[in-house]
Amino acid sequence: MPEDKPVSFAADIRPLFRDIDVEHMRDLGVLLDDYAYISERANADNVLAALKGDGQTQMPPHGPYWSVEQIALFSRWVDAGCPP
């Protein structure tokens, strides 16, 4: 995705989460498919840290882990203020 194209949750971020990841994380109170939840900066930052494996178990458990490009896209989305 070009760096100048706006990133949106609906078009770019939500499709990155597999249904199995959404269900697994819902059981842990993390609502990956809920825009209101994940667009809260603290929640978005926690998900980003988990995707990177920053000091915790990397998400999704047992992989497949996100590529550098996918993580960069999520990070761009967060930096842009988590647009819908």
C-alpha cells in the first residue's frame, strides 16, 4: 500500500485479523473486530506491541505472525489516529 494512501480500519486493518484470532482474543477481552474498542489508543498500542512481540507473547499465538509490512501498516493506522 502506498505510504500516501490513507489507512482505514474497515478496508485495511480488520481484514488482517483472521476470524480465529478474533475469537481467541475475544475470550481474553481483546476485541480485534470492534472498531470502538481497538481505536482507543491504549488498546491499539497494546495490540501493536503484541503483534511485534514487545516484551510479551507475540500475537497471534503460535503464528503465523504478521509480516514487517503488515505491522508497519497497523502502526501507520495508529499514528494516523485510528481512522474508521
